[in-house]
Amino acid sequence: MMSNQADGQMKYDLHNHTHYSTCSTFKPLHLLKLAKKIGLDGAAITDHNTLRGGLAVRKLNKDKNFEVIVGSERYTDRGHVLGLYLHKDIKSRVFEEVIEEIRQQGGISIIAHPFRFLPRAYFKREGLSKDSYPDVIECFNSRTAPYANALAGRLAEKLDMPKSAGSDTHFPFELGKCCTVFEGSLREALLKKKTMVFGRSHTALFGASLSFFAKASCRMGLRSWPH
Ligand SMILES: [Zn+2]
Ligand SMILES: [Zn+2]
């Protein structure tokens, strides 16, 4: 697949894990090479609770036409939050505080898979003040059922909020399944609600099973904990 930069359209996958998340075995160099090979123009690395994956991929990237966004995914009391353009790890697990920490760093906050049918992954927005809403809603996530992605899209439209898409990649076959397409700079496109999103959500069960075994192999000492 060719890069899209010739026609001015950029294609980024905004939700990816590396082996710095226990549920993934994807090596930073492999992710970077594959992302370029399949025609992505950029990728956000969003490991659970750490920037180490993003920093590792960014360090390996020597291509100025490929952007690596350092980020993280944080579990909170109201769902999973992605932070993009981060400089330091997020400390809090309280949703409103996490959003504020990302804002303080000049980052962009995204509510990940808001309708994924898991109690801790579901976006609980009851009683949330408008000031504490994330900047963006993830509307395509390849590990989330199609109906849940459709609901996320409808929520973004109802609230008139920017949309993003990311594959929630944990293994190579997942990369690039969901993409955010835009012109110019990603940050501007997101904040001006100028992104287009697309994706497929067929990796949910297979991907989740592989993540289960990846995590179990860490617990059983068959694989070292990410460090
Ligand atoms: Zn998540
Ligand atoms: Zn994730």
C-alpha cells in the first residue's frame, strides 16, 4: 500500500500497544516497520500506563515523513482514556483528574471504545461536567463490536465532538485495521472536527484471546514483565 501524502491525505492509526503492555508482544521496531509498509503516515503508541513504548518507537523512527505520537492508555473510574502528545506518565486513575493531567501536558484526550461491553471499559458519563469531557471520542476500535462503534459515532455526532479511530493493536495482524484520515496537522484536524474515521472490528475475540495468553505468560514467568 502506498503512502497517502501525495494527495495531501494522511492516514494514522491512533491506538496501538507494544510489548510494554503486558497484553501485547509487539516489538517497537516491528511495529514501526510494519506501519510504514502498510501505508500509514503516522501512529500513536498508547501502552497501558506507560510512555515507554511510544518513546521507544519514536527513537527508532528516522523518517521525517512518518510521525510517531507518544501516548498512553489509562484505566479510570469512568472508562479507558487515551492521552496523545504526552511527556510524562499520567498519575491519577480518576477520570476528571486524568483529563486534566493530559490538558496540563498540552496533550489530547480521547475516550477509548466508549461502548465496549465490559463494565470497566464502558464510558460512564452520567453526572460528568462538560468541562471534564475528553477532547475526542474514539469511534472505530477494531477490538470493539460494530454496534458499539456505531454508537460511539452517534455519540460524537450528538455531542458535536471530534472523532478518532485506532485499531487497539496488540499484535501485528491488527495494525491499520482502523484509521484516522485528515489533511494538515493531526492536532488541528482533531480539534477542528475535520478528521474522517474508518475501520473494521473483526479482531475482537481472536485478539483478546492472544492478549490473555500474553498476560498469562508474564504471570507464569514464561515472559519477562515489560521494563
Ligand atoms: Zn482500552
Ligand atoms: Zn488499548
